[in-house]
Amino acid sequence: MKKKVLVTGGAGFLGSHLCERLLSEGDDVICVDNFFTGSKENIAHLMGNPFFEVLRHDVTFPLYIEVDQIYNLACPASPIHYQFDPVQTTKTSVHGAINMLGLAKRTKARILQASTSEVYGDPELHPQPESYWGKVNPIGIRSCYDEGKRCAETLFFDYYRQHKVDIRVARIFNTYGPRMNVCDGRVVSNFVVQALQEKDITLYGDGSQTRSFCYVDDLIEGLVRLMNTENLTGPVNLGSCGEFTMRELAEKVVAIAGSNSGITFEPLPMDDPKQRRPDITLAMEKLAWEPAIALDAGLNKTIEYFKKYLANPESLSGS
Ligand code: NAD
Ligand code: UDP
């Protein structure tokens, strides 16, 4: 019997890659999305598959369907998008978690939450292990996302303890790759698009802040392994250990793209974390997982994607 798997946020960047992966494994996939940051183009190449189904639905409202597994990815992930309607962002994380956990409870489905390294805020401990409780501003402009995701984790663990729901929590660190929205606003897509258009690279602050970038295929592998591992609720960090300053990233992107872009400095947004790198010991031990794709190789694939996209935005479904 095919597993019926629900992917919320399935038309987004990570969600579309996950739907594709699950279909390739023979699952029956239901993609739920309200298309706030996701797009039909991201999943157009899956539409002909009889085991792929799309539902336009907002996870802040209850959903009554029958499923075996749920990946809960619905939530805008880019600061400019999650800050556009911050009340809806918190609702998406919190009401969305309550609704999807309710669905999991009723159907006895296993449910995985796409949590985030943002639960660590602007961390004082480096690299960040899962045991670190974080340093998060509860009233800043990033709080709708950070605190929404923290509250969602609380709900997951309360449903686990109180209602015995079978949960998995992944804390995802910065992930990049093809099908990021060209207007996404996150650093890798911004820099790549700017480099390809020979526009100045927008470096926020002095560019000394760090992030660790995981290529999308590696991340999807980690999510699927976590979902299918027994007796492991998490939280489990999933991300790359290669840490780069934003200035280093800008220089790398310009070099790989063969671009003549210069750099322009813009103000550092409020509460922008100064450093971030996951401790992935737990994922290595319990999931036998670590990223396999180095930043240069991943950037190459991403640059190729955006090159084709910018040349012909209609042409790229499935890339
Ligand atoms: P994305 O913005 O491309 O995808 C999010 C998807 O959720 C979109 O398709 C959007 O339309 C949909 N969505 C938003 N609100 C919704 C709602 N109320 N109801 C239904 N659908 C809704 O972002 P992404 O990078 O693919 O991120 C996917 C998930 O992974 C998010 O939950 C995000 O917080 C988490 N995450 C991503 C990263 C990363 O680096 N990509 C890092 C940490 C966590
Ligand atoms: N950033 C930047 N220029 C951009 C976009 C982002 O310098 O055009 C910086 C941003 O200030 C942050 C880092 O890149 O320090 C990563 O930003 P992103 O929005 O991708 O992710 P997050 O801050 O959520 O990790």
C-alpha cells in the first residue's frame, strides 16, 4: 500500500523538492499550499503524476483528510516575506501547528515539523547544539517567525506528551538551491541574481556576520531520514558545518558566476544574528546524515538554475 503523505507548504522552495522526492519513492503525495511565497511553477512538472494532488488551503484553518505522514513546512521563510504580514506569520506557525497536530492525532499520522535555527536567535553558544535554549528577542521584527516557530515546537512536544502524537522536529539551518523565488530576499538568491544581472551585491552591515549553507538535496535527505527513523522525536539540527561570512559568500558568488558586480553596503537589519553554525553530531549519530555537497558545487548548480530562469522564466518547472 502506498503511503499517503501530506506536505504543507509543498509549492515552496523546500516543499517542491520534498514532494518530488516522495513521489520518486512511490508515495501518494498531497501538497497543501496557499501560494503566499510558493508557486504553481515549482510543482507544474509533478501535475501529470496521478499520485500527486494539490489543495489550495491555508493551514491556519482546520483540514480534514486521511493521511499516514505529515511534513509541516507551511510558513514563509525569508525575512522580507515573513515580516510582510507578521500576524499571519505567527498564526501560520501556531494555528498551523495546532491544526496539523490535530490532524495527526485524529489520523494517527506521524508528523514532522520544519523548525529552524532561528529558535537559537542571536546565539551566544557556537556552534549551536540542540540542547541550547537560544537568545531570542520576543518583541522584535524577527519575533513573529522565531517565536512562532518556538511555540510550534512547544505544541509538538505537548501533543507528544499529552496525546502521544508521533512527532519529529527538524531544526533547519540556512538552505539554498534551485527554485528559491527570484524575489525571495534571502542572501544566496539575492547575491546570485545580482551577480548574474551585473548589479551591485547588497551586503548588509559590514558583511562579517556568518551563516552555514546547506544545499537543498542534502537537506531533503535529512528530512526524509528523520521522518523514517524510529524512536527519535528530535529536535535534530540539519545543516552544513561550513561557515562563511557574508562577504566571503559575496566574493564566491561573483567569482563562480564570472560577474563584474561590485559591492554596496546597506544597513544591517534589526536582530540579524552575528553567527550561526549547527552542531550536527546528533544527526550524524542517529540518522547517519551529513551534507555531501560543498558550497562551491551547490552554488554552481544554483547559478545555472538562475541563469536559465532569468533567460526564460517560463521554462524551468522541474529544474
Ligand atoms: P518558502 O517560502 O519557499 O515555502 C513556504 C511555503 O509555505 C510556500 O509555498 C508558501 O506559499 C506556503 N505557505 C505559507 N503560509 C502558508 C499558510 N498559512 N498555509 C499554507 N501554505 C502556506 O520557504 P522554504 O525555504 O521552502 O521553507 C519551508 C519551511 O522550512 C518553512 O517552514 C521554513 O520556516 C523552514 N525552514 C527553511 C529554511 C531554509 O533555509 N530554506 C531554514 C529553516 C527553516
Ligand atoms: N544578507 C545580505 N544581503 C542580502 C540579503 C541578506 O547581506 O541581500 C545577510 C543578512 O543580513 C544575514 C545573512 O545575509 O546576515 C543571511 O540572510 P537571510 O535572509 O538569507 O537568512 P537569515 O538571516 O534568516 O539567516
